[in-house]
Amino acid sequence: MATTNNSNATSMYSSSNDVTFAGYYSLLMVIIGTIFNLLIFIVLCRARFRNAQVRSTIHYIRAIAMIDFLGLYGWTLDNYFGIVYGFTLTSSYTIASCKFFLFFNYFTLHISAWLHVFVCFDRYLVLSRLNPNTWFNQSKNVLIMIGCIIGFFFLFNFHILLFVCYQDINGQINTNSKLYILYPLYHRIHLCVYNLIPSFFIILFNGISVYHLYRLRRTTSIQNSQVRHRSISITLIITSILFVIMRTPSSINYAFFYGSLYATDWGLHLIYAIDIIQYTFPILNLPIYLITFTEFRYELMSSITRRRGRMMAPTNIEVMKRPAEHIGLSIRSNRTHLQSKTVLSNQNNLTMRTEK
């Protein structure tokens, strides 16, 4: 998370043997999270999931994968640089980089939270209606809603690009604002926008969806469309609940308890522990998809086996070419032998005619 000023950021990320693990763990999360989220996006762009008219939810999952991928290069990567090297991308370079990274961090987190809200709303509509094809479930309208979410939070955080970050009298970059007090006020606004309000809707929609999934399991005459959506619904309910559990404590800490925790050694270690929990979330989506989302697992495994088959194919072709080449040589030699026999027989016939 962003700190109040540059001195706090530097001292918080001071080198220490017992917190170095947190820095390298953050880097590991960036590497693994990048691979996992790109893999999710690539698999969901394959032919099996390309027809989003049937399941418009795929648009939300792709968008979440890309936002989580981008978010890894905000505070998660900053945590690694701060602990291991003693500087952060937010407050150690220029005013422009400070503005950009602060905006980028809040922007990606807000989008991620509300994409989870809308995907839970989508599941609620699908599972609670006999005919789930509402306006909100149509592919074109889902893309419009994703665009509106991105546009809204761009404008919501745009003030950071205009008024936040300046150089103080000591020549250090301050992550506050000259016009208004940004922290801890904005941490509390962020807590409401990023955690409390989205968590309320996520729990509400998921609770109703779980109820309908329970009814779906007990009902004998089940709609085919609902059966088809059961697997992905369970997947998205699990990921959204984990989002609430793993990301809310960090926001509560920075909104209310950061100052008191930062003043003590055990509090500082608790801050690192809470941050580690938050940074772990982006790598959990792929394992959850593999365990609970059958179609995703099948498509990923089939794409891996196809690629392996293509790599093995040239070797098999070469092996098949060798007997073919031998067959070709034998055919040519037989043709040559027959031609020589024909020439000899013709010569013998001419000799016999001449003697006569």
C-alpha cells in the first residue's frame, strides 16, 4: 500500500533479515501470477470459450485475469523493491512516476473488485431464472458494462494524476497532496469502494446463488442451461469469496491501524503478513479453475497434449520417410532393370532378323 510520505516508505522497507522473505515472496507472486493469469486468458480465448453468446460470463473472467495480471506490477512488485533494495517505484523517482503508480494501483484494484461483483450478479441471474438470457447476460452488453466499470474508475481516481504527489522542501517526493489531505482519508474511501461495498454485494449474490445451487441439486427436472452453468458458478463463487477474505484485512489495516502497527516491531511483521495474504490471491485462480471448472481443465490439458503431439510429429514423419525412401529406390531399380531387359530383347530380335 501507499504510505503517507517518502520517509515512511523508506523506513518501512528498511533491510532486515526477518522481513527479506516477504520481499522475495512478493517477487515470486509476480512471476507465478504473471504465468497463471496469462495462461487463464489464453485458454479462455480458445475455440471452446470463444462463443461468448452462450456464456457471457467468460468476458468477466478474461477481464479479471488481465486486471490481476496488471495489478501484480503495482504494490506487489513495489513491496519487493522496497524490502530488498530500499526504494519503491511510487516514491523514489519522479513526480510523474509517483502519480502514475499511485493511480495505477488504485485503478486496477477498484476494477478487480467490481468485476467480481458483476460476475457474482451474472451468476445470480443465471441460476435464479428459468430463462437466464436477460439484458445483463447478453455478450455485447457485458462488454459495455466492463467498459463502463473501467471508465468510471478511471475518472474516480483521475484526481491522483492531477493533484497528488509533489516535491517537499527536502527534495523528497511526498505521496500526499498540497490541496487536501489524502491519507488516511483516501485509505478509508478505498476501503469502502474496494472492500466493504463490493464485499456486501458479493456475499449477497453468492448467498442467493448458493441457495439456488442447492435447489438445483435437489430438483429432478433441471433445466439444461442451468446444469451447464453449475460448474462455472461454483468456481466463481469460490474465487469471489476468497477475494473478500484475502484482500479485506489489508485495506482495514491501512485505513485504521497502520500508524499504531507501524510503530512496533510485531506490528510491522503483522503488516507484512497481511500484505503477503493479499499478494497471494492472484495466483489462486488457476488452481481453483483446474479443480472446479471441468471445461477449463479439459481445454488446458488438451492444448498441452496437442502441443506435445506437434513436437513429436516431425520425429515420426522422419521415421516414416525412411522406409518410403527405400521403397522409392527399389521401384526405381526395378524400372531400370526392366528397361535394360527390354533393350536387350529388342537387340536380339534385330540380330535374328538380320541373320535371316
